[in-house]
Amino acid sequence: ERSRGLGDVYKRQMHDLIDTKEVTIVNYSDTAISFITLGFCITITEVFRADITQNGIEDIFCYISYNADGGTLGWGDVAIISKNTENGICEISPLQ
């Protein structure tokens, strides 16, 4: 059975930042979440899921795009979203 959607996971974990208005969620779905913080719109999009870290827990390989909110500056990166326990907090590890 597939675990929760990417948008749901991040929306729950960013709850405190949303409450203090440090992050504004623009859009979210089962495969992506977009939010604005520190003048940038950041979109995290799921590419595929697998046990990449080989710890028995499904990881998410994703593409992250960064764009200046209201500007033209933008770039992208890839990363792995993983957690150490089934109910643990997700961590993002950029790939180099």
C-alpha cells in the first residue's frame, strides 16, 4: 500500500511554520507541494519511490525547483526525502 501523498506529509510537518506565517502553501497534491518562504517559491515534485537508503523504509526521489517570488531567477536540484523510522520526521538530502 502506498504511503501518504507528498503534499500531505509536508503540510503536516510544516504546520508550525504555517501558523507563524513563515511559510505559505500555494498548492499541494499527491505528488507535489509548492510553498513560498523567504521570497522564494519552492516546489518539491516526486519523481519515484523506492528504498534508496536501504533501511527498509520507502524514500522519495524528488525534483526541487526554486523561483524568486515575482522575479525571473530560478534553478532546480534533485534530492532524496527519507526518514529513519516509519513515523519519523522526513529529512531532505540533496544529491551531489
